[in-house]
Amino acid sequence: MSGHDDLQKGIFDALLLRDSLQRLSEMGIIATPEVVNETAQQSIDIRDFSPLIRHRATRMQQAYSAFFCLENAARDLISQRLAERHGASWWDLRVPQKIKQNVDQLKKKEDRNRYLSSRSNQDIRYTVFGHLAQIIIANWADFEDLFPDQAWVNSRFSDLEACRNVIMHTNELPEIEIARISAIVRDWLSQVG
């Protein structure tokens, strides 16, 4: 290949890469520098709060991120597994009635506050953390190949829910609880991989 051909190939590859990155960014998979800069301009500035409050918030960011990832990974696992095994109507067929009622109430409340964005068009996104373990256990035959037993699921979700409530109500967790969250997240990832 000549130097001219190398240059043309390099330019073509760069254009393909830019196009691919833009598509991934539009899908929410990655953020291009333009998206990162735009997001940074729209972000909330916490510099006006006291250094102590900012420090405490920074300490809890890791725990919040772990909960965000784990809770949404559990929702995705439940949705995918039950849809594969029971079809598109899995929510109506396989979710306990009490959970569906709670979700319906939350959606109605959200409908009354139309000035706020809707959280999702998927019912599973309206579940609270404790519902997820209940759905898994109510459909144990669909999940027993992933978990050692129901007690394992209950204990992990119960421990996490206690810590989650502290974080979601903007309080701090002691280091021992952050370590517990980390261990449970590692357990989950090792178990469902």
C-alpha cells in the first residue's frame, strides 16, 4: 500500500469510527466528547453547598452507583428471563397481584403529575427493590438454575434493602455497610454472571 492509500484508509476508518461512536451515543451506550460536554453544561452544580456535605455526598456516590446498577440488572434479568419463558404477557401472567397493584398506584400518581417526566413505559421499572426478590421467588422454577436457593435471594435482597433505604433517603452508610454492599454485588455478579 502506498502512503496515499494509507492516508485514505486512515481517513475512511476515522469516519467510520466517528459514525459508529455517534450511533452508540444516540443509543445511550457510550458518550462522545460532544455528549459529555453537553451533559456537563446541564449538570447540577453542587459547589455552593458546604464542603462537608459535598464530601459526604462523594463518599456515597459509589454505593448509589452500585445500587443503581444492581437494581436495574435485576430488573433486566427478571424481564428477559420471564419474557423468554412466558412471552410478552409475562407481567400479567407471572407477577404477584399485590406488586401489580403497587405499580398501578405509582403509575396513577405519576399520571396526576404530568409536569414530571414519566419514568418508563415498562411496568418492571415501577417496582421497588423489595418487589424484585418477590418476583424471583414467585417464579422460582424460572430462576432456580441461577441461584443456590430462595434463602440466598431473600437474604441478599433484605440486606441490600436496609442499606438502600439509608442511601436513598440521603443519609450516610458506615464503611462496614459499604463493604457489605460490595460483597453482595460481587456475589450477584458471580452467581448470575
